[in-house]
Amino acid sequence: MKYLLMHQNFEVAEIDIDMDDGRLCGMGKVFCAERIPVGIAVHDGTPDFDMLKSWWMHRSIPISRSGIRKALEVLEMQTSQELLTKCMGLSLSDQYWVKPQDSDLQWEDVNFFDNEFSEDVGNILFGDKPNGTLNMLSPEGASDGWLKKKWKIIDGKRCLVKGGSSFYQEPFNEVIAYRISKRLGIAHIPYTLSYEGKNRMPVSVCEDFVTRDTELIPAGFISKVLPMEQGENKYAHFVRCCEHLGVPRVQESLDELLVLDYLIGNQDRHAGNFGVLRDVKTLTYLGFSPIYDCGTSLRYDTPTVYIEPDLDIESQPFLHFHNEQIQFVQHPEVFDLEKLAGIEEEIAEIFNDDRAAAYIDAARQEKILAVITKRIQMLTELLEQQPWETEELEQGMKME
Ligand SMILES: Nc1ncnc2c1ncn2[C@@H]1O[C@H](COP(=O)(O)OP(=O)(O)O)[C@@H](O)[C@H]1O
Ligand SMILES: [Mg+2]
């Protein structure tokens, strides 16, 4: 079926969607090449079709998402791209959508920043039984990530509600990471804890940091705008791509991200878990988005007895281990780790709730606090070693 790829009310290109499985199967006229999603190569005003196809596919819920197969079965759909098409590709993280070519719908009529949306699909993704006729119009179809999650309007605000995996630690980690950032003055979207369903499952809740005037562009798309040069490391390449686009405060924001990730031992800062914000009307870059998705940290997937606080934890996105990656921080002197004094008590308070203790027992709480204490101490020692040791770093870069 013929659709228009839209960016708010800007017509971007004619596209064809296969209604059997929601795949993008054709492209027609291009009306506005500069609004083709960032990272898709455009030659003489024509976007690379394979890249556009892959962009559409990656906009749908990944098949690795916990519970997606069951949800698709319940919704009687074959692929998550079908669900994406039913939701017109609308998201609460950016402003792209698809409009049937013969329709006169306007962005104002459909966007979820201003219009209410159904929680039916979100609830099914959380494992609820469907109840009556389902309303498919929701931003869930265009949401990324592997944890169970749903968008919900709470007190008039669009919020992302997210569960945990095997040890249910991720929601707590989101809150802990936010508290650490807050003390250090690092821009981080505030996370709170909530408990859902009859088993009072812990979930994290954060507000949408994208507004009707802005959008998030994940780092993975930014790093596609320029090819990597020979001998260039991933950090330098990413900085060059950001600077090429005119993103402000790149080095400062990366310093903040790297410092926080070191402190929490984040293992999953892949190129979808950080990004920049852009003004949708002017296409100007506003800077990095506040930090989000810190759940995969503090040894979240390790059985309690095996948690070792001083382990050199694996890192992403620039190098493989935090002890190496941290050395990309350009201005370590900016971070006053003394501001973290007593953070353990603040974090212990988060666990001081029967609903929290039902999932994170006393032994695990103690280990989590020990990891935080140890990593603050390790980073303090590293920061005292001035200037940075660059030998290991150079070797690490060669390994990339
Ligand atoms: N507060 C937010 N505002 C807008 N978009 C968000 C926000 N938090 C996350 N996202 C978007 O939703 C996606 C999934 O959220 P994320 O927290 O990364 O989940 P997961 O832990 O499953 O990877 C992110 O990749 C990002 O695109
Ligand atoms: Mg994520």
C-alpha cells in the first residue's frame, strides 16, 4: 500500500508498505531529502533504499524484546513491523510517521505528544490478557530495547515504564544511576520506582525527554554520517560525526557518560543507548539527550554470590573494558567525586521497602552497595593519576 513518509507535517518521500508483513517494499518520489532520517546515505537526492528499509525494520520492536513473540500471537500478527504500521510508525522519541497516501490526516491529529493513546498494546507487551476490542493506536509499535516496557500517561505526562530481567535489578539501577548523576551534576532523565501487578513487580518510570518540537537521534545513526578514517578510533570518529553535524558540548557530554558508566559498571552502552536531540522545525542540533538506560549495570545479571566489586567490567561503545574506556575522558578534573560521600545511605533507603526487598534480598543489596563503594574508590584513584596513562589506551584502540 502507498504511504508517505512524514516528519511532522513535512512530506519526506513516497513509500510502499507490504500489508502482509509491514515491510517497506518500495520507494517513490522524494520530496525532502534533508529530512530523510539521519544516517541514511542520500545520493543526488535519492536515499539508499536498503538503508531506509533497515531503518523502518529497526524502528519496530526488536524480536529480542521480552514477551514480543507472545504479544504478536495475541495480536494475531506475523511481525513487529505489522504492529508498527498499525500505529502509523508514530513514536514518542522522534517525529517520523507514515500516512496513507490518500489520507488528509495532519500530524496534529495523530501525534502522541498531544493526543491520548491506548495502553492496550503496552499492557499486552507486559503479559496482560487482552480484554475486548483492542485499540492499536499507541507509541509501543515504535519502541526499542529488549526489556518489557510501555508508555503511559501519568498526571498528563508521557512516561516510559520499564521492567527488569532475571534478577529484577534494572529498575533499581535506573534510580541509582540517576541519583549518582544528580550528585555529580550530570544531565540524566529522573527515574523513580514503582511496583506493578499482583506480584508488585518493580518497574522504573521516567518522563519522556522528547517534546513535540524535538527528537532523539541515537548515536548509531550519528556515527553513520561520516566514514571512519584509517587508524581512527571509535571515540574520535563519533566526536568528528557530532562536530560535522554541529552538535554542541560533545566532549563534555561524553565525559559525563563515560564517568557515570564507569561508576555503575554499565555493560550495555551501545549506540542505541545514548544520542542527541534535534529541533524538528529547524533541524538544528541541541546537544546530547539526558542520559537514559543505565539498567544493565552494577552486575545486574550476576548471581549474588558471584558479584565481585572490583572486577574490570566490560564496557561499550568505544572500548571493551571500563578501565580502558574511562581514559577517553578529556577533563577528569571536572568531576568532584567527594559529592558522592554518603551515597550508599541514600541508595540503601531505596531498598528500604518490603516491595523492593521481595525482589532484591539483603545479601544482594549489600553486594550492590559494595560495588558502588568500590567503583567510586577505583575512579578516585584513577583520577588522582594525572596525566592519564595513555599507553594502554593506544593498545586498546589498536585492538578495535
Ligand atoms: N525518557 C525517554 N524519552 C524518550 N525516549 C526514550 C526515553 N527513554 C528511552 N527512550 C527511547 O526508548 C528506547 C528504549 O528505552 P531503553 O531505556 O533503552 O530500554 P531498554 O532497557 O529495553 O533498552 C531507547 O532506546 C530510546 O530510543
Ligand atoms: Mg536501551
